[in-house]
Amino acid sequence: MNEKMNGIKIHRRLSYILICALAVCLVLSVSGGHAYAEESSQAVSAEVETCYPAVSDEEVVQRASLVITGVVSKESNPFSIRSVGGGDPVKYSDFTVKITDVIRGTAPEDSVAVRVSDSARKDYAAQQVGDKVLLFLYQPKMGGGCNTKGDYYYIAGNYSGIYYQDESEGKRILRDSHGNALEWKEFMQKIKELSEQYPVNENYNRDEFLENQKHNLESGFISQQEYDSYLAEENMYAEIVPWKIQYEAPGFSKYAEKYKKMYRMFMIGVFMTAGM
């Protein structure tokens, strides 16, 4: 008798959980199967990748056409960029950095605009107005992906290209995006030596892109048609879209409350079945 009752209880629990799961799936299917994507996998720049692999100091210096120290003086309102390849717009912000010292390259003015995607900002570049930073920067010098026209910079090497200036016991130090401390003089000496070894190349990233596509073609990884398409996109620029449009378009903002309610109902069901 007890075994029969236990079997009925287990059956009830599984049935309730299954019903909740089906309800959640139904909501997802009605909303189009996905929430609004803040990032697009089609963007060329490393700023919109979901993973940020470590980059050596040597590679960061090679990529950076401009290395500066400065203070973040302004943050723009968020905006979105529609990739050349299509897909969902990607959320970005521009940070104005007032330059205090130029360590490598030539600064166009006394301040620069540094463009950071929303995912990159959450993962490694959470700078705020007033932060003292050391930045390794480059300009795309090409279209494609989420590159727009304009005088702005990206951070080279993702989180390997941004450091925060600090003081500790009267000594000037740097902290990387993970909070690790570096001795200022030693690090600057290393950067100076690497800069002498690798002169500034404004077109480093574009040259690398062309070289990689040529290698992909020769190895058979991409077809001639794909190769021609990628090179054509290099001369096309992405479109900046007002951030408000994201909230007007069907996506996460429209269905957020439904997701929350269904998730709560599912979790309540799980806990309720535990007591059955």
C-alpha cells in the first residue's frame, strides 16, 4: 500500500514539473524563441566576443597604435550598432578619456573616445568617470562587423589592454582588470622595450584581417565567394541605431515580465511537489 502511495506522489511531482516546463516553453515559442540579444556574434571586433582570452603584453603592444594614461571624463548615453552582416543590434557606450601622457603613438587631440561594448564593460572594462587609466588602444581602420565611421578607439587585447592607476604606500602602481597589482616603473620599462621592438602600425588589425582571410581561402576553409564577400564587407560600415529602438522592438523588454512570472511559477511548482 505504501509503495503504491509513494508511486502516486512521484507521478504527481513529475506531472506538475512537466506542466510548468511546457508552459515556459510555450511562452518562449510565442515570443519568438529568444530574448533580445545585446551582443551579435557577427561583429568583427573582439569587444563583442563572449569569451576574452588572455593576450600577452607583446601582442597587446603590437596591436596598440596608441598607449596613453588619462582620466575618464565622460560617458555617453548607450547606443546600439547594427552589424554590417545583419542580426540583432549590439549595445555600446563611448568613454571620453582626457590624456595625461602619451606612451606610444601620436594622440590626435588632448582626449580620445574609447568605444566599449556592453558585454566587455560588464566583464573587464567597468571604468567610471574619474578613473585613472592606462589604455592600449587601436582604431579599426576598416569597416565590417560593428565598425562605424568616426574617430574612436577600441581597447587592444580586451582586458589585457586596460589598467587602473593607483597609489600604494607612496608608490605608483597599476591594477589590472582582475585587481592584481603591478609595479609602475617595471611595467613601463617593459612596454618601452616592446615599443622599440614593434614600431607603431596603424593598420595592424586590418592587415591581420586580410592575411587571415587569405590563409582561410588558400587552406580551403572558406570558398572564393565567401572570401570576396568578406573583403567587400571590409569597405562597408555599420549603422548606429538610437538605443530607444531596442525597447520598442519585440524582444526581451517586451517579454521580460512574462519570463519572470513563468520562472517563478516553475520554481514554486518544484518546491510544492517536494512536499507532495
